[in-house]
Amino acid sequence: MADGRNFRSFYYDTLGLKNVEQKKALEILLNSEEIDVSRVATFSSKFSLPAVYRSHVWKILLGITPPFQQAHSYVSQQRIEQYQDLYHALVTIKQIDTDDQENHAELVTKLFMMQEGLFRLINIPKSQQRKLDILHTVVNVFVDMFEDPVDLYWLSVKFVEIQENFISHWEKLVKMIQNCVQAEDNTLWEHINSFNGFEHLPYQSLVQWKAA
């Protein structure tokens, strides 16, 4: 059986279809009645995601879409309606003009401000302002990955929220970065480790919203 799989993999490679079996494996994971999030995360860390599944996988991993298939349609509709409510509220208070093409990052930032009730404040707390700045930066990256405006909003917001949770485990995060380097390029890891370079890397620049 293993020889058969190896032969198919070799055959697909010769046809330039290297990821055919990987795509099938991902489809099986995503079609389960209850999606195993940890297995999807493991798959995503090892293989490139097909573009057609990228948004769906990210939403599952970030907790935007629940692992239960039966709940997908309902939750998706709720996300859309909440986005529309926030957008309508921004139009009502004249924070955006529907006749103008709003910058993606500016729009997502304003939607988040509306969600958090920040328009009621005269002065935005520094911690919230830092979060808004980070969100703005994340959207500028994600806009080339996700075309749907609703997906762009929720993925950007949830990504920032999850990253903030990592910061409370700063030492573990640093260790994860080192492990990732070792897994991706062991030669590079050995070189950096040979002169204790990991102790001097600019981790705070890599995760610039580390709590003071």
C-alpha cells in the first residue's frame, strides 16, 4: 500500500501535480462532520494551502468558523450580518461615505472601532491605539490574500486578538520561533546557535505589540 502511494506521488510529481494527494487529504479533513482543528493546523504547517481553501482553513484555525459542519451556514450568516450592521452604523454617524472607495485598512480599522465602542471616547487609550495600528498593518498584508471584505475583516481582527494572547506567553513564543527556524532550516539554526545568536535577535520587532 505504501509503495502504491509512493508511486502515485512520484507519478504526480512528473506531471507537475505535486500537491494532488495533499489536496485530497485536506478535503477529507474539511469534509468531516466535526473538523479536527489540530490536524488541520498540522497540515497547514507542513504543506502549502490550495488558494481555493485558504480562506476556509484560516477561518477554522482562527475560530471564526466552528469545527461543526452543521453550524457553518448559520455562523457564516451571523458574521455577515454583524459586518453589515457595523458598516451601516459607520455610514449613519458619517464615518464613511458609500460613494467613496474606502481604503481597506481604514475601513477595517473603523469597523473594529465601532465594534469596540471607541467612537464614544474623546481619547483612545494607548493600548487600544497600539492595537488599531497593528490591525491596520495586518489588513494591508491580508488584503492581497482575501478578496471578500467580510472575510478580510474577521480574519484580520481575530488574527490580532490571537497574537495578543500569545504575548502573555512571551517566553514560549520565543521558543516557538527558534523551533520553527530549526524545522525550516536546520543549517541556519545551527549557525545562529553556534554563536548564541538567538539571545540577540530582535524578537520585539518580530512581534512588535509585546506588552511592556
